Amino acid sequence: MKALDDTLISKLPNTDTSIFAIMSGLANDVGAINLSQGFPNFPVSEKLIELVHHYMKKGMNQYAPMQGVMGLREAISKKVQDTYGIIYDPVNEINITAGATQAIFGVITAVIRPGDEVIIIEPAYDSYAPAVELNGGAVRYSSLEIPDYHVNWAEIRSLISSRTKLIIINSPHNPTGAILGPTDLKELDKITRGSDILVLSDEVYEHLIFDGYRHESICWYPSLAGRSFVIGSFGKTFHTTGWKTGFVLAPASLMTEFRKSHQFIVFAGNTPMQYAMADYLVDKENYLHLPEFYQQKRDNFVRLISGSRFKIIPSFGTYFQLLDYSRISDENELDFAIRITKEYGVASVPVSPFYHDKQDHKALRFCFAKTEETLEKAAEIICKI
């Protein structure tokens, strides 16, 4: 078959294969312990699996409504009200999606036109910028300030122009484990108040927050919520990343526009999973104790590697731990990550691919959403590097 390489012009000429695919593939090839891609390796709740099976057997196997199963939307509305004290109408302000990444793409597709500008704060999840570019938008980048990865709001203000349409925030933050505080949300409110700027708030790790901190959701701030899309993920909350089920919260006027794009991107998400999660959400015990559950894993992982030559960068949320290797090697992050995967047998993700200009701060991201046995084995290797 004749290739079209000479005639097809790429819409993403500077985009390579995802670093997650690269490092997970390498881990599989060499038999390394995979702490690179962010997925748990422990079992999903048997109760939740039984609920999925129940609804499959009951015949709930055809298309769900485009907006999502009403029972799940109602359960999300109740959960959000109980958690943040704000009411989202399940009919007009909540939509179920085929995972959070699809939700993010749907939002950007709905609101970004050619020439619009979007502010992205780096290091950033790798789907944000390509989604903007595919829709003809231009990305303006701001960088978190190291070593504690806090937002430079003065820089954000300097990036705003008459073309700024959207600001994307993410807390708890992937890949750094940093979190936004009340001051951050108040600054965002000041910046966007009285403007046409919208906010996309990626809150997929909302229940994975540590050390007694409150998750500073957009939902706590009514004036921000009124111009924001909030993204959530059951994959992160219920350890079911492979089920690809997420949701969007937004005021009715914004949700109307989101649904116009959503219906032609995916139309609907997985049906039996939605019915099962609707039932599972009723019991708050299924998500209220996640902070303690993951903090114990974080604390144990940090304790196990405390004797290593890596410098531990504090993680306040997500299930990721950044480690600074500047005392070990001068290699760039990608080369070092590849070498320790091959030579030592533990895979991580370099942080540099989360920057558009590949900033290199000698930091690797390790996922601690693993069994204690896996973390012990990985830590033993890390302490030898």
C-alpha cells in the first residue's frame, strides 16, 4: 500500500508518543517494576464488580443516554452537595464521560476557536496542549515555581490578553503532587472576575489529598464555579482506570455547549459501569477514607526510600511521588529514567515531557498506588541506585 507520508500534513507535528506509553512499554520489555504509568495494581472492590455484573445480567448493556445514566448524575449531585455545599442540577449541569481525558477534550472542543488563547500551567498533563492545538487555539505557558511547585500568579496575569479564553488548573497536581490553597483560588477568581475567561479545573484526584489539607475545589467558590468546567474521574476514585468513566460539572449554559461536542466525540460512556457506580456512591464510606488509604501508601514509600540518595519532594496529593536525583547523576531526565529501568529494574516517568520546552529539573515521578509488596521491592531497588 502506498504511504501518504509526503501528502499528509500532521495537525500535531511536534507531538511524540506519550511518555506513559514509552515508559510502560519499556518496563514490560525488560521486566521492570512499573511505577511509571499512574494506575493501581491492587484489586477493585468486589462489591463494585458485583454491581457491574448485576447490571450486565439485568440487560443494561446498550447505549446509555448521551448525558449519562440519570441515577449516576443524581448520585454525583448528592455527593458534590455533601462534599462542597454546592448544588449541580443532574439534568442540566452534570454529564458522564468516557474518562476524564475525553471530558477535557470535549470541554476544549466546545469552547476554543481558532485564534483563542489558553493558559496552561506546567508541568502539565500531556493531553491539554494537543487538545487546544487540534481545535486551532494557541497555548500560553506558565511554569510552576520550584522547588515547591507553586503558581506564579503575576506571570499568569502577564499572559492574559484580549484573546484569552480559558485557564486550565489541576489540583491535586499531576505530576508533582502539589496542591492549590485558598489564596490560589482567590487569585484565580480576581483574575477572571468580570471577564469572558473560562476555567477548566481538572480535579480527578479530589479525594487523594494528604496531611489534613482540604481539597480547594472550584466548587467551594460560587463565583468561580459560575464560569468553570470541573472534571472528575471514577477511575482515580475507585481504582478503576480501565473503566474510563468520568464526569463534567458546569453551569447549564456551559454544559449546553459541552454536550454539543460530547455527543459527536463519544456520545455516551459505558452503561453497566454507570449503573453500578450510581449504587456504589450511595455509601460515603466508599470514598471518604481515600485520603488516609493513600497517605499510608505515600508515607510507607517515603519511609522505605529514606535511605536512598534521592531527594524527596513533598507530595500533598495524587498517588505520585517526585524524587530529585541531582545528587546521583547529571544525565537528563529521560536518559536517567530509561537507564534505571534497564539497569536496575524500576520504571518511573521523567517530569521534563510535561513541559513544552522539556525543562529538566532532575526529577522523576513514581506512582505509589501499588501493593505493599510491590512498593517494598521497588524501594529496595531505589535504595541501590
